[in-house]
Amino acid sequence: MDALDLFWHIANFVLPAVAVGALTAALCKLFWRRGLARTSWFTLAWQASAAGLAVLVAGLVITGHDGRMVTWAALVVACAVVPWLKASR
């Protein structure tokens, strides 16, 4: 595997966490305007993406494979919990 293949492999591993984190942050800012008024979209997005990436790495370590359905479900839950915790404060 050369450097370009490694880059694309890692980028494709990280991209679902970043995409779901960004989408979650945008939807939460839309629906929880008052609760998240003081929190920026970028802050929500990077925190949700970091939680999602941690779940993807944990799923890879625990199951030994990337892309298991339980890992995808945990990704969605983790990305949703971060803004929910912010809004509930």
C-alpha cells in the first residue's frame, strides 16, 4: 500500500463520522435553537465527529472489522448524544 492508498483508506474511515457529525450539528441547531443558541455549529460538529470517530475506532477494535451494523448504529447514537447533552444544560 503506497501513501496515496493509505490516505484514501484513512479518509474513507473518518468520513462517515465527520459527515454524520456535521449533519447532526446542523439539524440540532435547526430544531433546538434556544437550547443551542450560545453554542456554535462548528463546536457541535467537531465534538459530534470526535465522538463518532471514537465509536468507529472502538467498533474496529472490538469487532475486528470496519463497517459492522452495530458500529454504524453506535455512530449515530454517539453523534446524537453530544448535542443533546449540550442542549439539556
